[in-house]
Amino acid sequence: MRVHVVSDVHGNSRDLAAAGAGADALVCLGDLVLFLDYADHSRGIFPDLFGVANADALVELRTARRFEEARALGRQLWGELDRTGVNRESVIEGAVRRQYAELFAAFPTPTYATYGNVDIPRLWPEYAGPGTTVLDGQRVEIGGRVFGFVGGGLTTPMLPQALNSVRAGETPIPYVISDEEYAAKIEALGEVDVLCTHIPPDVPELCYDTVARRFERGSAALLHAIRTTRPRYSLFGHVHQPLARRIRIDGTECVNVGHFNATGTPYVLEW
């Protein structure tokens, strides 16, 4: 059995169309949408709306952990857009829909997918075809092994729990949830062979991004599940340039499957 796994696609539909070649199934761990490319600030919804110079400024503020200033810049830019009479929610949703139409069309059959923190879950049923199974807090058997899926991200100073944050002038973050809600989804999975999440377990070397120079949020509940249920694998993404791409916790291989937007190469799981 051969399964290919991708995460953090961020608009890379060209490579996504070939990601399932030679595999019995494709697993996608989320972040299909490209809102802002930290490597190329000219790419994404944000620079399309506000220009590269403002994208440069936002990335600089976030990288320096000056989150309040970053949010102030966002409020200013969205306010200026409001004054033109443009509905910000419609603009964002329209841009996301265009990306989703292209990305979901690129998924091979079968694909098993869960959400990332920059995805909009309510839109997925409109674009997921019959060959794509969307899972969140759910299990599925693939080739005789049980895979468990939990999508989304956790709240942080940069990612407040505000699904309608765009209304408050923030950068829209559609799918971040509380630690309690996330832990409940992890617990609901029970024992699985392969634990598939968008974010990593709360281990410093898996959570630190060496380019952004900051720690991303990992899940303590996920780490607890790894230690107590001991799946064969814990697969995740979210951290684009991690300090460590894989570590072993007891009997579990914990693997960051890679920043697919940049590499265009899936992680291969065989048994």
C-alpha cells in the first residue's frame, strides 16, 4: 500500500494535480488557501488586494512578533477598502472560491482531506467531489490501517479565535479553535494507526519555524494522545521550515510532511 501525504498546499494546484501519481490514495492535511506567501510577498489574496508594499510591511511586523501593530495595519487597510464600497467578506470569499475550484479539481480519487487554519470549512462541501472524503474528528480505514483526522489550528496572539475577524478589521483566520474543542476531537478518535492533523504536537523542535523565527502553536492534547495511544505515525504540517522535520516519541514516528507549496513533493507512506 502506498499513500502520498501533502500539507500547506497554499494555492499550488499544478503540483497537486500530480501529487497522487503512483499512490493508492492521497491524504491532504489542509491549508489549501494562499492568503499571503511569506517567501514571495507578491503572491496571495492579501497582495492582490493591498499591494506588495503592504504585504512586505505585514510580514515584517508579524515576523518581529509585533502583532498589535500588524492588526492595526490590517484594520487600516480593510477600512480603506470599506470606504470604496467593497464588501470585504464578499471579496475574500470570492477569492477563496476561485482557489478552491482549481484546487479541489486537482485532487485525485481517492483523496482524504482535513482543514488547515487558513481554510473555510463551510465551503468545502461545495467543491469536494465524490472522490474526496473530508474528515475532522473522524476515522477512516485505508489499506487496512486506521487513519484519524483532526483539522484546524489553535488560537494564538497572532491568530485570535474570531471566525468573523474580518468584520473587526483583522486578517481573516477562518478555522482556529480553542484548546478544549481541539482536545475533544483528538479524544474522539481513540486509538488509530496513523494520526493526521494540520498542526504538530507541542514539541519545541517541531513547532519552531527557522525562517519566520517564531514558535507556532502545537497541541498538548495531540502530544498526550501520541504518548498514551502510540499510533505508528503522527503526520502534520503547518510549520513551513521546522527545526526538526521528524522525531520519534516512544513508538510513534512524528513527521512534518513538508511545505507542499514550496516543494511540490508529497510525503510517501508505504506498508
